[in-house]
Amino acid sequence: MGHPVLAFAVLALLAGLWAGLLRLGLPIPAGHTDLAELHGVLMPLGFLGTLIAAERAVALGHGWAWLAPAASGIGALWLVIGLPTSTGQVLIGFAGFALLGVFAELHRIQPSWHNAIMALGAVCWCVAGLSWLGGRDLSTLVPWLAGFLVLTIAGERLDLARLVALTARGRGLFLGAVGLLLAGLAMSLVTGSAGVRVAGAGLLGLAGWLATHDIARRTIRMRGVTRYMAIGLAAGYLWLAVAGVLWLAVGRPGDGRAYDAMLHAVFLGFAFSMVFAHAPVIVPAVLRVRFGFHPVFYLPLGLLHASLALRLLGGDAADSTLAWQTGGVLDEVAILLFLSLAAIAVIRAWRRDAAVTKDPGARTARPT
């Protein structure tokens, strides 16, 4: 089931990237007129949501758990094709509730704070889905979409924090930051900017907690893929802090440069850095193949952060359209480069494994 679901996720990613180019104002074919507006849903839910739901389905091991990634992937494709929007909205909204069901079952099997926090992330997806179906503007959904990704990832890192002997005080600080984020999200539905500012304080608190308590502080001293993952995580936490500061300072404007910076600091700087960092673990878990790491993966990781800095500092802060567009395009180049390298790594590992299966002596015959 994993392979076709991931194909839907990749299609949503490619469509979302194309929509992103449209939002940058580049002269490219627009397809149906709503594609640019779908950018804000295709990336966090169509791609990242499907990816997260697939990984959780593997973790649970029950067939019904695949309803979540299947619904979000098909719903995203439905919207991209231009079929009735309401059906796509229902499918994506249903995926959030299905994912919540997966987390509820995981928590029943293994009651834990990290499963509960990730379930709260799924609740954010559900709220966003219901708000979208209720006719709210996509900009209203953005804080909740960020909440889904941040809480899901933070919950996963909380689980690993047990390896560094997390204290009761450390856990309390984590839960306090989560509570602040959730309170701000709830307020945003009523008070708008004030709620976003409170949520920004929560983002900043979580960034600080992750930077000081995450196991990446130790693993960054190691070598190979372990160090690569730690560097990716650390860079993502930095962007989460930037997002927190921006949310605190700006609130929720309707559009413009500040809004662009607020969104992409968390969705690109944080979320995609997490994707790059976790891929060596997620890809083997979902596809059941090895992930052959190579130092070349530092190239898309570095490009992602350098181009985002160009977009936010040269484009949004300095109000340069050229820097904004250049940074945006290079962000997408970084994502596509990473996707290509990951595909090559998986194919090579699969071929090596197939060769060893046919000739068991091939592994020992290969020079070390």
C-alpha cells in the first residue's frame, strides 16, 4: 500500500511546487485558475500530511490505518485535476480524522505523552479541514496547518528525548509551550492577530525546548548520516524560532511580505528541514528498502536554508522582488534535488540488495 500512497504524495508535492511558482508571479502555465490558491493545502496536507500519515500507518500495522494517507493523497490529486472542490475538501478533512483515529489506537496500545501530542497535531488538521469546509479563507487555516506539523514533529522528538533522561521539569516546559501554542490557535479563530501572537510564543518556546533537550545536541558530534540528521534538525529548530519571533511581532496580516516570511519560516525552514533530516529513517520504514546515505545530501540541505534566507532577508525584509523570486525558485530546486537524490539512493540500494539475493557471495566479494 505504501508505494501508491507515496506516489500520490509526490504528485501533490510536484503540483504544490508548480503552484508555488505561480504564487511567485512567474510566467508559467496556470492550469485551472485555483491551482495557485491550493499551494497552501497541497504542501502541508497533500504532501507532508500524506507522508506523516503513511509513516504512522506503518507504525500501527493495521490495514485500516492506510485510509488516512490514501484519503489525503487522493483528495489532493482530486483538487489538482480540477474536480469539484467540495469532494476534495471532504477527502482531506476525513484524512485528518482518520489520522486522529490512528493516534488514538497507538495511544491505547502505548499510552504516552508523545502519542498524545501527535494526536493533538491531528486535531489541528481536523480543525483546519472543518474550517475549510465551512468556507473560511485559506489564510485562516494556516496557523492550524502549522500546528499540525509542529506538534507532530515535536511529539516525535519528545519520544526520542527519553534517551537523554528527560526530567519532569523538562517535560513540564514542553507541555507549557504546547499549551501556549494550542491556546493561541484557538484564540486565532476569534481574535485573529492576537491569537497568532500567542501561538508564536508557543512556537518560540518549542524551538527553545527542542534546541536544548533534543538528542540531536549529542548526535551532531557523530559521523555520517547521524551527523547529517542532527544538522538538519538543528537548522529546522532555528527556523522554528524565527517563525515564532515573526508570529509574535506581526500577527496575521492578510497578505504581503511579512505574511510570506511568517509562513515559509515554518513550512519551508522548519518542516522541510525535518523531512530532509528524517528521510533516512522514514523512507526505509515506509518503502521497506534501505536508504543509502551519501554526503551529497548536504547540498540540497544547504541550498534549502541559503535560498530561504535570501527569500526572507533579501526579498521579504529588503522588499526586493528579484531576491524574493530567486530565493523561492531555489527553494524548489533544493526540494527537487533532494527528491532526486533520495530516489537514486533507494534505487541503488534496491539493486544492490537484489544482486545479493541472486548471488549471496556478491556482498563478501565487494571490496570494503
